[in-house]
Amino acid sequence: MDICNAFPDMCYIVSDKGTLIEANQKGLAVINGLHESPVSLPFSFFLTKNIRQYFEDNLKDVLSDDKTIRIEAEIEQLNKVPLSVELYLKALPLDINSSRKGCLVVARDISDRKRQELDLLRFTNLAQYTVNPIEITDPDGKIIYVNPAFERASGYPKEEVLGKNPNIFSSNKHPHGFWQKMWQTISAGKVWVGEVENKKRTGEPFFTQLLISPIVNNDRKVVGYFGIHRDLSDQKYLEQQLVHAQKMESIGMLAAGLAHEVGNPLASISSLVQVIQRTNDDEFTQEKLELIKSQITRISRIIRDLVDFSRRSTYEVQLTDINKVILDAIEIIKVSKKAKDISFNSALEDNLPLLPLVPDQIEQVFINLLLNATDALLDQAPGVPPYKGSKTINVSSTLMDDSLLIMIEDNGKGIRQEDLGKIFEPFYTTKKVGEGTGLGLWVSYGIIKSFRGEIRVKSIEGRGTTFTIRLPAQS
Ligand SMILES: Nc1ncnc2c1ncn2[C@@H]1O[C@H](COP(=O)(O)OP(=O)(O)OP(=O)(O)O)[C@@H](O)[C@H]1O
Ligand SMILES: [Mg+2]
């Protein structure tokens, strides 16, 4: 056995009964202290309990078949965690003269490898189940791993992103030097953190806080990059809502003042026109006065909308069956010539609670949303090929937790991401003069807010738009 002392591994010689006959210095050092006289004890005594029988069985096999067997095991150690080892078992004659066989057991320390395996397993589990999107790239920036949260958040299945550069998610919203600075930081081996706006597969924005850290090997060489995201969409949405609500409030005040200031002189112009009409017979003058009257009517309508928005409390609130209002609104829209090629589908949940609303106002909201959807189905987005399928508007209502959700969905021309923030502003319209004043959504927003509700929009250009209205269902 002396010769075995030069071995880097632990070596043991075991009898055909499984007792320890001899060990090299390394082998003895490991089991030292477990028993006063280790020699002549069964070798399996030094292994952890769960593996003892397995070792005995393999020993029998080795002695009968003359083969080499490799098993993984753990050797007990005094006052230390058991040592993970790989055991190689090989039968050998115990002495030259007799045919008595024994077994050489070589034990190789694999605790480092086991620890790494465990670390990897822990990381894989963490990455698999965390809600944080994770991406890993090679040193050239090619994606080599994304976790399920990343697939969910970005909308890309992993097959589509592996091997690509993360700039496929780029929204092009960041200034030129932004990503350059990030690369400088991480390729210098430092951690970079920043708020980023990326683009989902659908084209929608994806706001996250991103931390990128270089992965460095034992030789301090960068072998890849690790990126972890924290979703900021909800936070961004709330921030935008707050800004929006404040803007709406100030516009509301301005509109009320403006309506008053314009309304009064307009009323006097209108009565003056009537006076002249009554006192003048000239045909030309009469014709022009008619024109003035129709323009005054148009201005009055806009002013009425503005006043409606800012002075809504005079209407009477009643317990309202929302499904009935939706169906009435659909009927009204259906009769118009514009809607003749459009199919309307409604999926309305039965037995919804009645809500304290002003039915006429809520109907006005639905009519406006349905009219907008109709217009979007008849028009087409510039540069985007027209949709080939049938023109459809889907309306649904459901009760979810303490809220009633109403969705109005069309497969029309959609709204560009950069315009989504503007559509609730007064006088924002993409329609021709005379076809839209851009007050519809502004008024709708005000009405829904006044009932402590919320109106949200999601849209993909060229594919369609969905408006979701949430109304609190508790009285
Ligand atoms: N379903 C939709 N699909 C595509 N674009 C829409 C949709 N709904 C609204 N929009 C866009 O939002 C703009 C504002 O809508 P809003 O209802 O406030 O005004 P309008 O329809 O243009 O005019 P008004 O409703 O005052 O007659 C529209 O001009 C259109 O560009
Ligand atoms: Mg409208």
C-alpha cells in the first residue's frame, strides 16, 4: 500500500467480506477519528447510512464478475459534513499464493463538482420560477438563455431569441449614447443598472429596471453577461394616469371657462342673425345667414359637449342594467349605414349587479366607443396592408372581483403607440374636418371617472384596438 501513498486519491483495500484491510495515508486521514481502529471494520461503516447496502451489493458484483464499477457515495467525516466521492471498485487477488480475492476501492473527492451542480440546480430553479425576466448572453452579446418570465414578459418564445442580439427588443426610444455607455460599463467588468423601454413582440412597450452584470470566470475573463429585469409597467401606468388625471382636471376647468366666455357672445350673435333674417328679404343675405346659422349650431354643439364634461352633476343617478345599455347602444349603431358590413358580437354575463349610473351618459360612452370602432374598421392605417378577415366588433361584460369590466374590441386600423397617450385629450382627432371633433373620448373619460371608474386602451397598429372600462360594482 505504500506505493499508493503517492496517489492523489484515497485508496482502500477491502476483503471479500467487505472489511477494511488497508488504506493509504489520504484514505486514513479522511476517516480518521471515526473509530479507534478502523482496520477490520466493514468499509461501508465509513459511508453514509443511505448508501451502505448499495455499496455492499456492488462489492458482491465486482468480486463475482471481475469488472470495474463506479458509484457515487459520501464518506462520513468527524465533525464535518460528509465528503462527496466517486468510488471505483476493482477486484484483485489478496496474495499471490491463495485465490482469495479482495477489492481495491479508489475514492476521488468530487465535492467541488457536487457543490457546483447544486449551485447550478439552485440557480436553474430560481430562474425558472422567479417573476423577474432573466437573459444571459455570451461575450459577443448573443442570447444563450432566457427564463420563462422573460418569455412571458417579452412575448417571444425562447426559440425565437436564442442566438440573437438583445437589440431585437429595442424600442429605439433611448438616446444614442445610452446603450453605448451600458456596453462600456459591462465590458469593463462592472455592473450596469438602468431604466429601459423595450418593445414586446406585439410592438407594445415594455418598461423595466434592468441590471446587467458580467459573468467572470476564474481567470477573471468575461465569459458572458447576465441581465435581470424588474417590471415597471404598472408603476409607469400609474404615473401616466396621475399626469393624465391632473391634465384632464385643468383642461376641464379651462373648458368650463371657455364655454362660458364663448357661449354668451355666441348666443347674442345667434339672436342678431335671427333679427336680420326677419328684417331682410335679400336672397343672397338670407343664404349667407343660413350658412352662419349652421356654423353657429356646430360651435354650440362643441360648447355643449364641453359644458357636459364640466357640469355633470345635474343628471339623475339610477340603478342601471349595464347590459341593457350596451345592447341599446349596439342597436343604435347598427342602423347607421356605416355599420352595414360590420358584425357585432356580444358576450354579456348574466345577472350582473345594477350599478348607480346615469344611463344616458353611459350610453353616450358606449355609442362613442362603438362609433370610433366603426370608423376604425372603415379606415385603414397608412402603410399597413388592410385586414383581410371580416370586420368585427366584440363587446363583453363580466364581473371580476369588485368590478364590472366592459370590453369593446375591434379589428380595425389600430392606433400608433406614440398616439395612444393623446387620444383622451380634447380636440385630438385623426378624422377629417366635420367628421370628428375629437371630444368623444375626452367626454367618455370624464363620465367614467365621475363614476369612480377607469378606462384603458390597448392597441396594435393595423390589427385592432380594445377599450376596457372598469366600473366599481359596490354601491
Ligand atoms: N377604436 C379605435 N381605433 C382606432 N383609432 C381610434 C379608436 N378610437 C379612437 N381612435 C382615435 O382617437 C381619436 C379620438 O377619438 P375621439 O372619439 O375622442 O374623437 P373623434 O372620434 O375623432 O371625434 P368625435 O368623437 O368627437 O366625433 C380618433 O380620431 C382616432 O384617431
Ligand atoms: Mg369619437
